[in-house]
Amino acid sequence: MANTTAKVLRLVFKTENGKTYAMEFANPKDTITSEELQTLGNLILTKNIITTKNGDLVQFVDGGIVERTFVDLVP
């Protein structure tokens, strides 16, 4: 198996109980801006479309691109 790299867009929120809740989206565009990310996080909050076991999302805390690399060590 060859080495592989994957990118995800990660959004982090705070819940009603003060816990952290994160969601990830595969294959984000490379040109995403911080403004677009902030708009997406705020849209998810204002539409109140996610409920977790720790309650509703109440604050958009952080977001960014996570890049993961799998290095195949066994041929």
C-alpha cells in the first residue's frame, strides 16, 4: 500500500454543558478562507441544526484544515 494523505475541514463548537463538540468534512477546497469558515460555523449555530448528547451547540470555538498522512511501513 502506498503512503496516503487526507485533508478534512474541522469545526469545533462548545455545547450547552460546556463540552467540546467537533465535526469534520472530507475534501475541503484548498482556497477556503477564515471568513468562509466563520460564516459556516455561525450558520450551523444560528440554524440550530445539531444537537449532541451534551446539548445544543452554543459557541463556534475554532476551525481549520487537518491534514493526515498514513506512511505505509509494511510493503
